[in-house]
Amino acid sequence: MEERLQKILSRAGIASRRAAERVLAEGRITVNGHTVTEVGTKADVERDDVRVDGVRVRPPQAPVYLMLNKPKGVVTTRHDPEGRPTVMGLVPAVAGLFPVGRLDVTTEGLLLLTNDGAFAERVSHPRYEVPRVYLAKVRNVPEPETIERLRRGVTVDGERLAADHVRLVESDKNAWVEVTLHEGKHHEVRRLLEAVGHPVSKLRRVSIGALSVRGLEPGEFRALTPQEVQALLKPGSHRRAPERSRVAARPRRPAHARRPGHSKGPGQAPRRAAGHGERPGPSGRSGRSDQSGRSDRSDRSDQSGRSDRSGPRKRTHRGRPQR
Ligand code: URA
């Protein structure tokens, strides 16, 4: 079937459609040996020899959508030049799989991984307002005015940062604050809270849209159900009802503030990656044939030579990745 080159690259998990337009304009795509630069050019990736920077674009694999409870100490990248453990070592080796967005190495919680570039683009783009909810343990207890300030927004290093919703969920000597954002600016939660005088000592992402990390222990993953994938793609499905009270005085600790794993949420059973019967060693390498991707979006141009296993498998080893 003939499709526009941007769509071919996006479906193959190589680049978002916008990024593909740039790749096209830069003359990096050939079809049957001829360089093409014209937006709108079509090809049939099953039949035609489509290449980016000389690397053959393969027809897309069946789409895979995983959610992982990323533990602390694991880097959100396909390959870490420093050799630290990466999230790829916790999930099955599916060709073209990459993490959607990023969590800091010291942040734990819900991370999506997919080989579907269009899905990743859709879920991460601020325009679609998919809410991400974080729980942050902060130094001291923020006053209601401080919570209000976070919602109004603060300027940090010349950048305007603001939370969609903020709620104090537990307060004692220190506090847990629930922060909802719909975009993924660098270290956004930490920078926001630090800027108002409450540095973060622990950070966990507890949900993305309707997906909750509940039911997954750190290091466990599961496949999304088709309904969960559809819900993330549905426009306007993420609007949140207005909060009645944004700041609770001394609320009880909500279920998702407790360590996840006490109750199993809906969806498929959690698993741990089997790899090749090995866990990531201290070097962080899983020992697979290819850890060649980079962490940014363009790294999807890695047409990896990974063994293309079809889906998640049960892990054979217990134990946590290195922290
Ligand atoms: N905001 C942060 O500061 N860190 C994360 O990992 C995610 C959001």
C-alpha cells in the first residue's frame, strides 16, 4: 500500500511526522535509489526500497504498548553511554521499542514504551493535554498560598512553569504533594517545587491519563489493553472535572500515595522482563545484541538489529535492577 513518506517513517517508529518532514527536506531519504525531498511523496514500504541515511526502512512491526513501573536508578533511554541500567533492560526486546518521554533517573513510576511513533507523539504532545500526575515528597509543608502560586505559575531560569492542579495529600514534618501536568518540561516538578522553597526528596509518577501505576511493583511492566490505548488517543477524554477543594488541610493518605502494588488494577497481569534469562548487570547492559538507540526522539532512526520477539515474556530472575 502506498503511503506518504512521513507516515511510513512515523509508523516505522523512526521519526514523528514533523521530524520526518525535516529529514525529507534535508535530502536524507531515498526511494529505490533516488533522493526525494518533496513533501507528499508516496512509496510502498513493502515493495519499494525506502532508506533513511542509507538504512533500509522496514515495514512496521505489530504495535506494542507497554507500561512500566520504572524504579529509581534506572535511566530512561535506549542506551546509556555511561553504562547505567536502562529501562530497556526491564522490558522485552521488541524491535523499535522506545520510552515515551522521560523520567529522571531518581524518579520512579509510570512510563510508557511503544514502537508506535504516532502514538508516542500523540500522548506526549502538550496540545492533547494528557494529564500526568506526580506525587512528590517535599521538604516542609507548603502553605495554601504556595500551592496557589504553583498553580498560577513561577518563572524558573527564564522559563514559565505552572501546574494544572496541585494538592497537598499528606502533611506531617514533610509533605506529599500531588502535582498534575500535561507537558513534560525538563525536571518540571522538581524545578517548580524547588522554586517555591520545597525541594523534592522523592518523586513518583502515579498516572498518565486514566492509566495508573497501581498494581505494578517497581521493575514490573504489562501490556496496555486495546481499550487503554484507545482511551489515551481519544481527544478531549482527559479533561478533568473542576476540583472542589484544591488544598486539603490534613487529608488521609490516598491509595496511590501508598507504595504501588497493594492492589492490582485492571488490565493484564504484571510481568518482569525475561531478557535472555539474565538481569541487567552492574554495567547496566542486558547483554542483548543491540542497545544502540539514543535517548532523544531522533534515535528512532535506529533500525535496530534486535532479535524481534513478539511480545512480553515472563522474567526468569528475581531481584531489582541496580539502584
Ligand atoms: N518532573 C521532574 O522533575 N522529574 C521527572 O522525572 C518528571 C517530571
